[in-house]
Amino acid sequence: MSNNSLPKPYYQDDSVTIYHADCRDILPLLPDKSIDLVLTDPPYGLGNQEWDKQMPYGILTYCLEHYDCPIVWFGSAPKLPADIRQFTVAPERVLVWCPRFTQSHTMRNKIAYRWHPIYLWRLHNNHNIRWDIIDIPTESWLPATRNWWYHPASKPSELISLLATLATGNGVILDPFLGSGTTAYCAKKLNRKCIGIEISEDYCRIAARRCSQAVLPLEVEQVQQGQGDSQPLMFPIMTPPTKGNKVRDKMSVNKVIKETNGE
């Protein structure tokens, strides 16, 4: 690979390109005008996982400086004050993802956090987001029903599909922290293109498998927040965390791959 050329993709089809790399090495190789939406769920800097020691503010700054398109950047409730201080450009809007789930194990003063800020820049009006509070539930982590691509910070496809409507037409979506590939999977269903970058080869393998499986197209009109004139669920019922309701901290990605390869 030359200094100015992209490496061979880890996976590629008509809609999705996945690079197994550090996004800091790939982003400078992408043309500035080639991206229509940056949609990513980066490390939060909570220190709960080895890869979650620091929020990559420099990547956000790079995207703001080089891509003239909407940017969707997930954050965490405990880090919101620090995030706002570190951003070089204040977000135009902040959505609140307040999912209906009971497995939150991040807490302070014996009170569990159960919401995420979603920071938005360079918004336009051609999208399907109706409310600034989103209560789409998480996808189950229970052993009997969990998604086979198990990722400790995976976001639900319904939520990512809603945010992906910010990419108009057949726009290209960039996810510098692809993880298990939900952004790429949803982009493909919505007939968008996606460039995903992931530093973990294990998760690249999972993302590639998800994208290579048959994907039924989803019309953008089908991706709506709420139904009809109903109001958003502001304070959904939640069962407080108990000792019997704890989520396992981590499951080996290699174990998941081994299990799924045997399906």
C-alpha cells in the first residue's frame, strides 16, 4: 500500500466496504466530499472495557473539519459534562436515547444511568426523526435470545436505521468505529452505502458475516419514530437493577465466533 492509497478492504459488496484498521490511518485517505453522513458509536472513555479508556475527540474534530455533512455521535450520560467541554464545535442538537431496558450496570450514588446523549451536527430537514427523546428498546442480551454477534455496546438496528435516514438519497454513511457492524447492516437495508472501519479483526469478521447474509431492503418511509400522532414515551417503566438482574460483564468474541461458525 502506498502512502496515499486505501488498503484492500476486509470485506466489500455493492453496498458495504469494511476496513480492518485504525480509523486514524484510513480517514485521511478518504476524499473530503465523499461522505454524506458520519454515524458512529465511539468509545465513551468510561473505562469499563479495555477499548473504552478514552473518548476519541480528535476523530470527531477531524470529521467536523473534513466532512460537510450531518454527523451523529453517540455519548454516555456520565461523560456528558466532559464531552461538552471537549467538543471544538458545540452540537446543534442533542437527542436523548432513553431505551426501555433494565440491564444498566453503570451507576453513581446508587442510581443507574439508563440514557445516552446523541450529539448532532449539520442537520437538514429531510429525515424521519420526530422527537428529541427516543425510547427504542435495546436488543436482548439474555443468553437464550441475544443476538449472535454479541457486543457489549451494540445499539439496536431500529435506532441506527432511524438515524441513518439523515443520509439522503443513496448517500454514503461513514462509521469509523464499526464494532459488530450494525451501521453497515442498516445502511445496506436502506439502500445506502457504508464505509466502516474497525480495529478489531474479530468484530470485522462478525460485521462481514452480518452484511454477507441475505438482507431484505427496507423502504425509508417504513422507518418512522412513533406511530401516527402518538406522543413519545417520556418515562417508560423500569425495574431497578438487582443482584439477580445483572448483565454479564463480557463474553468472549472468540466464543461467539466459534458458536456461530458451528451453526
